[in-house]
Amino acid sequence: QVQLVESGGGLVQPGGSLRLSCVASGWIISINAMGWYRQTPGQERELVATITTGGSTNYAEFVKGRFTISRADARNTVYLQMNSLKPEDTAVYYCFMVINSKVVWGQGTLVTVSS
């Protein structure tokens, strides 16, 4: 069984930074795309960023220039560096990976941006 474990969430002041990590473990043959979504209460989950096996990235407009997604395939890990955080970035952030041709989700990590 494959699972994803996220870390790095927490409370940060506006303008601050956080780095989220998501590590996959279990029976892994291949990992293709990786990425992050986020969700606030009462809202649908929305795409934040994705990264392909070749390193091509895609960002939601509301994070362009502030967030950076990266991956470390040797460690089955995807990262999300979040800079210049705003209160509206407050959400639960979920990572996903396409592992063995199936989409696997993390449990979510809460990011709170507040003074």
C-alpha cells in the first residue's frame, strides 16, 4: 500500500514563508506527476501547482511568482516553497502523486496566515 505524508504546515505571519514537503512510501514502481491542491471550508479543492517527471511546472494564477514546486525523485518527495504568504492563502494543503498509474493523496496539512 502506498501512502503520502505531508509536513511543514503551520502558522505564519503575512509576508512570511513556509515550505511544505510530501513523501511517498510503500510499494512504488513508478511516480509520474506530482502536485498540490488546497481547500478552505465550504469551498472546492483548487489546484495550486503541478510538476511532471520532466520538471515542467504549472501554477495557479493566484500563486505565480510566490510559490515554487519542486521534486526529489530519489526521495519520492515533492515540495512547495511558499513565499510572500497572504491571509487568503490560509487553507488545508493536499499533495498528490500519480503512483503506479493511480492518483494518491496526502492527508492534508493546515497553513494559517495571520498576524
